[in-house]
Amino acid sequence: MTTPSHLAAQLAVNVLDAHSLLAAFGVLGVGVVLFAETGLLVGFFLPGDSLLFTAGLLCTGTGDQAVKLSLVPLLVAAALGALAGAQCGYLLGRKAGGVLIARSRSRRLREGVKRAEELLERYGYAKAVVLARFVPVVRTVLNPMAGALEVPVRTFTLWQVIGGLAWSIGLTLAGYALGSSVPNVDRYLLPLVALIVVMSLVPLLVEALHARRGADVRGGSK
């Protein structure tokens, strides 16, 4: 039975804050958030990377953490949410084409669409689907785009499963490993989450540098 205090905590949750989400919804919230971030365009702003890392860290039970999670149920919820979300996004894209993306007025979402298109064009279906998992916003829009572009179902499903497991389980275990090896690591939770967010932007920076170098080479060859 939901107590009044727990209900109040759920109503006051900050969806942009990983710790707040975990305190309100626990393991179930991880699965729901990952499903929304990877399967529904409206979830592009959700903190998937920091949520997974923080959840893994909170499984260690060290320090004065008010929230303690169980690792195995967390890994199952994370994997199911990530995989089911991507497949749902693909199917939505297959049915609705690019209509949902075209109607969006979000500048951040449109930038993600551009990055997703670049990934698909540069790396092909398999590598793009895997890489997109590690890039915020791109992992939201690439799935429906793959459906709209009629990427073969088998190809998409195989590589989204590989990428989804590597992303969801990898980040969760990274948080768990750090929490298990560093005493009182929860004191540094905010800086660690900030580091995860910065690291998640690395693929975008690398792609930008490669594109710039390619443009310079083409310009110099003229």
C-alpha cells in the first residue's frame, strides 16, 4: 500500500534528476524511464546515462544512502526498458514515418535527428544503431528514424539488442563497481553524474572533429 509520504515524494519527483527518480520509483522507474527515452520522442530529455550509473552506485549499500537498490532486479529492469523502448520506437517510425519528428518544434530534438542521419549515412545500419545508444537525444530519434527508413527488422533488432545491453548493463555495472571499490563514493555523486553527462557528449565531439577534418581535406584537395 502506498503511504501518504511516499505518494508525496512521487508527486514531487524531478524527472531531470536521477537520484530524485530513483528515490520516488526505484527499480521500476529505471525501466519506465529507459523505455520512454529510447522509445518515445517525448522522452528525449530524460537522464538515461546518469540514471543507470547512479542506480548501479546505489546498489552497493555503502555510505548514508537513503535509497538502496538490488542489482539483479535493476539489471533486468534496465535491459528490458532499453530493449523494449528501442523496438517500440522502431515500430512507431515504421507506422508513422517521419511525421512525428517533422511536427516537433524542439531545437534539441532536431539536432538529434541530424546526428542520427549522419550516423546512419557514415557508419551504416549496424554500427549506427549501436553507437546511437551512447549519445543523448540521438538514441531517442534514431530508432523511429530506422523504422521510417525501413531498416530491415532483423538487422535493427539484432544490433539494438547488442547496443542496448552494452549501454544499459555496462553503465549500471560501472556505477556498481565504482561504488563497491571507493568508500563513501556517494559523497561525490553530483560530480560523478556531471562527468557521466560530459562523457556522453564525447561521441558527438569526436564526430564533429572527424567531419571538420574531412571538410578540411576536401577543401585542400581542390
